[in-house]
Amino acid sequence: MNSTSKVFVAGHGGMVGSAVIRRLKLLGYHNIITRTRKELDLKDQSAVRDFFQNEKIDCAIIAAAKVGGIHANNTYPAEFIYENLSIAQNTIHEAYYSGVNRLLFLGSTCIYPKLAEQPMLESVLLSGELEPTNEAYAIAKIAGLKLCQFYRKQYGCLFHSAMPTNLYGTGDNYHPDNSHVMPALIRRFHKAKEEELNEVVVWGSGKPLREFLHSDDAAAGIIHLLSIKNPPDWVNLGSGFEVSIRDLAHLIAKVVGYVGDIAFDTSKPDGTPRKMTDISLIQSTGWEPKINLEEGITLAYKDFLIENSEGRLRV
């Protein structure tokens, strides 16, 4: 890629896609192509084909997906597998069919087995059973990753994938039921502070360990991968640091300024006990994350306050 390349960012309105666009603009890219969901339904193969044929894209970054936390994945598995499979197969195949030079597909570290050896290497893919609460989403993402791998192998097109860990940051989804743990807790502690509640209840035991990466770090990693001449078929994109949900809750409370009690509802599911990526492969290519967890949460909370006050909060 170079600054004149025609770059399509699918999912530009989401947290990751918008971070990628900010990063591209910072680096001087000025030919960035986007489409809203109303303008282009990525589940519609005919529409996706017409788009790629007409636009003559040089590089595609597929950050579009149907996403959600444990509750959403558990409640709507059919929607999660259908929509994400459709997005993957339509964008990857039609990008190849129209002659796109390069494509990066974004997956998720939930593709790895529930009980994979920690930290997880890329090689543990398909070596064990998936976490049941997000199996539908994971299968769709594995399919996208494999599509890129096999199209590259058979057709020689430079299509590859990145597997981000739990992401958070500007433009995150703060839906009270369907959001991921980080934005859900930020909103919950903010509300508790405003309403002067004595206690905040967090789902689960608080014992599971999770890794988090700020969306701006993720965007930098994505653009870095696109600069590599011969990238891995798929690579972990993480922070290399993990924290328990209990400690995360206390850290968010500190950043938000909530001073009440924190309780843990053990009747709710914990999900995977530990999910930590081995990031040595991407580190070997020269990339490192820059934003530590407390700094990242502080930035995310500032963005939350701005978006909430301006009525732009995604809920």
C-alpha cells in the first residue's frame, strides 16, 4: 500500500473500522472508501460483487462483523453465525474476483479452543473444542480466516488475517445487555456514580483472566501488517498483558471515580477461564502495543463522556 492506494474499510462506523480510518488519515492516506450498512449490505453477494467491480479497490480491510458479549452470543447464535459467515464469504470472494491486490480479514481470539494452552499460539487453532457461549461467532470467523488462507494458497492473492484480543476504545458499543465486558463495566460504574449507588454487581466470579487492547493500538497493528511483504496467514494481535475481571472492575471503578462496593454474581457464566494471546509472532515483525491498560481505560472513559453528552453513544 501507499498513500494513493484505494483502500476499502468495511465496518468503518464501528470501533475498529473507525480507528483504522483515523490511523490511515494520520499516515497520509487520502483515497479511503467506505459504505454504510444502508448503502452496501455485506450479506448481499450480488451487491458486494457490484461494489468491488465498480470501485476497483486496491486494498480491503474487513472489520465489519456482528459482535456482542456473552449474553448476545448465547441468545442469538443463529444470527451470529449466519451474518458473519455471509460477510466473510462475500467480501473475500468478491475481492478476489474483482482483482483486489491485498485484503486483511479481522477475526477474534475466540477462534481458539476453550482450554488451549496459555498464552495461545496461532498454531493451537482447531486443536480442541470451542467455548460454547461464542461458538457460532468463532466458527464464522474461522471460516473467514480459512477462506483467506486457501484463496492465497490456490490463487496467489495476498489475503491474510489478524486475530485481535478483546478490544475497547473510541466508538465502542455500550449496550446494557449486548456489549463486551469493558464497555459494559464502564457504563455500569458511570451510572452507579451518577445515581450514587452503594453497590455495583458484576457478572461471574471475577476470576477469569482477560487480555485487552486499545483500538488505536489495534489499528496501528493492522496497518503494520499491511506493510509486510510476506505476512503470516493469520497472526495474534494483542497486548501481551492479562488482568482478572475482578481487578479490571476495580480499575474501571477507580478511573470512573466510583467509591461504592463491588459484588460478583456467581450465578452468571464466567466464560473461558483464561484467554491470553502469544504475540511473539507479530512482535517479530517489528510491532509493539503502546497504550497500557489504565491509560487506555482513561482514554475510553473520556470518549464515553464526550459521546454520551453529544448523543453519539452506541447503545
